[in-house]
Amino acid sequence: AALTRSGVRTNTTIVDQAKFTPSLVDGPFDGSAAAWKDAERERVLLFSEPYLENRLMLLGRRGSDVSAKSLGELAGKRILIVGGYSYGDAVSSVSAPVFVRSRSEEDSLAQLLAGKAEYTLMDELVVEYILRNHGDQARSRLQIGSTPLITRSLHLAIRRARPDAASIVTRFNAELPKMIADRTYHRLLHVDWIRADVDGDGRTELVARTDQVAVHGDAHRA
């Protein structure tokens, strides 16, 4: 949406999740509209300002203990993560759990329910989508943690070799505050509240889908 608003025409190709990183780093694509940062990617890609915060929650089978506040508390447990995703130091620097690579988030859920691992990690927005659309089945089969174990910022990434890469990223960045102000974020994410620094003072504010006053509750970070 931000690219369209800034006058950039795009074509999107869906690749297997396990092939995401090599497709992004080695080509043949110009970039990705949704990528996490890491050193390998930054060598060849120019990243936008973060436009979303992915909060990865712990999921287990119904009855599992999902009270862990950090990955370090899960020593010896098998945790499914998607191959090709850049989970960062939160995964690479922690040796206590055993990380098992899956083909996709759907594959992670299938393997979890089949008993191939004790846990998986899944973005909070995806969890909310599952609960909203498959609530009874999800609650009867899954145990969902309440504390994000990994938080990753999400970015637009454009290949540095493109002569207009900096221009694309600059125009994209300029659209982000406008999309928060006119509630495009809320509509696209299907949420009622987001937390964002809308006035540039370094502090986040609660922004509602409609003109209402925030009392309390959760909100998504943009």
C-alpha cells in the first residue's frame, strides 16, 4: 500500500518460506515488502524504517506450560521455527532449546500437533487471526503464551544495486506516518488500536481506528 501511494509499481512473487533468504540475497528479485534485518541481508539490501513490530509468541499443544519469559527457560525443549527466516541473535545466541526447522508456519503447526516438537513460535497477529477465525478448534488444541519471546522489526528491503533504491525507500518512509494518521494501518491489519510515534517525539501513542479515547488494552506496534 505504501509503495502504491508513493508511485512505485510492483509485482509480487510468493516463494517457499524456506527459500526466502536465498531468494532475497541472491536474486532474482529486487527486494521484499516484508523482511527482517540481519548482517547478511544488509550487505546487499537497503532497509526502510521499521513499519511493524513482529512479536513471536510461544505455542504448545493444549495443556503445555507456555509461561516461559525467555527462550533460555526452555532448555532441552524442541522449538519449531521456519527455515529461511532471520530470527536474529535471539535464536543464534541461545543454545538451551533445540531449534527444529520447518518449511512454513503451517508446517510448524502441523508438526507441533503431531508431537514432533514441544513448541513453535508464531507472530502475535497470526495467532490473533487463528483465534478469530478458528477460535474453538485452536483453543481446544493449542496453548498460547502471553509473553513475546522474540521481537523483530519489519522493513521494506530493496536491493542496493538498483539505482533508485534510496529514492524508493525514502518515498516509502514518507508514507508511513500518513498511513497511520489516516487509519490505513488499522484497515490493513484488521486491528482497532496501534501504538506508534505519530508526532516524532520518540514516544509511542495509542492511535484508534476511530476518533475515540484510549482507556486501556493491547495495541499493535507500528
